[in-house]
Amino acid sequence: MLRYFHEWLGSLFKRKPAAEGPPGPDRLKSLLFDSVARGQKAETAALCRQHHEAIWGCWPGWVFFLMQLQSQPDKAKEYATSLRGIADAMAEEMGDKRFLNAFGG
């Protein structure tokens, strides 16, 4: 009986691995942009479903950053293509057209 108590008591103080939380805004953008760039529509859709509200929270800043890239047409085009891929995934997979509307599509 004492052995079980000792094991139970020991288990209370064992370090548990930290649970991985949702990705931060920069990591989320990186994951989404990478999946769009690789043409991984299923992966993009899965990320959109999983992080829908977090993406919406980041969206205005991501669109604003696009405006700051206007003096760099190549980078702006690449960035806009990624945003459009995310907006399309949100509209097609989630039926959420807010992203397209906020993007100007």
C-alpha cells in the first residue's frame, strides 16, 4: 500500500511535457504562406479550419503589410498570391468570404 502511495506522490511531481499551443501570428503566417506556395490546397484548408479565428485576427495586419510592399513589386506579387490563396481557401472550405472582401476580391 505504501508503495502505491509513493508512486502516486511521485507522479504528482513529475515534469510533464509542455502542451504545444497554437502557433503565434508569425509562425501561423509562415505555415500558411508555405502551404500556399507549395500548392498544398488540402494543407492550407486544414490550417484555415484549425486556426480560422486566429487568422482573422491577423488578417488586417497581413493585408496592411502588403500595402507597404508596393515599392517592391516582385515581393508584393508573391505576398499577394499567398494572401489570395488563404482567402480562397477560407471562401471555398469554410464559406467565409470576409477574407476575400477584406482583401479586395
